[in-house]
Amino acid sequence: MDLLSVIALFALITAQCARATPPNFVLLFADDLGYGDLGCFGHPSSLTPNLDRLAARGLRFTDFYVTSSVCSPSRKPHPGLITATPVRNQEIS
């Protein structure tokens, strides 16, 4: 009887794990978009209703850091995001 209970418990746990859906990730890259330029971060007249809706339903990061003092890195696809390559090694002029 105990073996049957263990098998039933294992089947229940496996079924619950199989139903779990992986999370969705959305990465947005914009040229010269500052922290306070979106309505979800407090801009009084921002016209970004879709981004505001995404921010309201998902996870919103509130700290802002930059790896370069110029905006040139935002004009090139971000290999450093995937490879963790520092900006100084990405040959950006």
C-alpha cells in the first residue's frame, strides 16, 4: 500500500511540473531612451501605453546603470549582453 501511495504522489508531482510554462522575456533596446522617459517610470506626458501596460503586468527594474559615458554602444547590436563582453572590447567607435 505504501508503494502505491509513493507512485501516486510521484505521478501527481510530475503532472504538476509538466504543466508549468516557462516565463517569457522581452528585452527592449532603444537609442537614447533615458530612465525617466517612460510613463511607467513617472514621466508626466509620455505616450507609451503599451510599454506601461507591460510594466504593470510584469517585472520592472528600478535601478539604472550604464557601462559607457557615450551613447555609441546603444547604436550597435548588443553582443555584450549575450557574451558578457565589456563595452571597451566591442570595437565601438
